[in-house]
Amino acid sequence: MSVKIRVPAQLRTLTGGAGEVAVDGATVGEALKALDAAHPGFGERLFDETGQLRRFVNVFVSDEDVRFLDGLATPVAEGQTVSIVPAVAGG
């Protein structure tokens, strides 16, 4: 099943400049792994050594933070959009 992943500007060098990439996956985790398979380098930026999302990476499905859903196991439907949003630090 095809889902769209929105890629933030600072990671678009990995996608050749594309701001949105279509991948296959039934869950957020599967979709992000497919993104890394198609565009190597995402995995190390998104996942920590235990395979979980890094603290400073936020992922949303239809404007809902997956941390408040089922995390990487959050299901995604055909045509849904997964957005990667890096945390912004301020001072």
C-alpha cells in the first residue's frame, strides 16, 4: 500500500531535493524503513540504536503525533501522508 512521506528541507539532500516521496508500508515503521531502503541515510537520522524514533524526530500521520498513537506500529492507510518534523530548539 502506497503512502506519501513529507521530507523536511534539511533531509531533502537524501531524496535528491524531493519534498515528498511515495513508499509502500502498512505501518509508520514499515514506511520509514522503505524510505531508508529507497533513499539510504534516513535510518541513521530517524532511528536510535534500539530501532526507536530519535528523541528529536517527530512523526505525524494526518496531523497526529505517532508518539500518542501506536508509535512505529501506527497503521497507515493507502494514500495517507506521513510527515517527518525535526524538533526545533529555541533559547
